[in-house]
Amino acid sequence: MKGSLRLLTLSLIGVCLAAISAVSWHSVEEIHYLKTFYPRTFTVEEAFYATMVEWFKVALISFPLILIVVVGFLLLRRYDREAE
């Protein structure tokens, strides 16, 4: 039973980290798309604001996933202590 819980926890952590990576990659690609879509009118200031919007979106989506990862690591730590 503990082995399957450990595997499930590790899988959940992996899925959360993959989702965070995918969201981050999408945000980077969106910034690059905006740069190519508005090449002459996209100023440094506008790029900064677009980056801040993307950062906020990534933070908003990633926060619950990071909490799941932290709880998962705490559970793994608890499983290891119980195994001793």
C-alpha cells in the first residue's frame, strides 16, 4: 500500500512540474509571438508590460500546483520516516 501511495505522490509531483513547465513555455512563446506580430510598434515598455502580464498568469496558474508539489514532498518525507 505504501509503495503505491509513494508512486502516486511522485506521479502527481511530476504532472504538476510538467504543467508548470508547459505554462511557462507557452508564456515565453506568446511573448515571442507578440514581438513578431508587432515588430515595429512593439516598444521595450510594451514588452515589459506584456512580460508582466504573462508573469502574473504563470504565477496565478502555478501557485496551486506548487502547493501540491510541496505537500507531495512533505508526504514523501512522512512515508520515509514511517518506513524506518
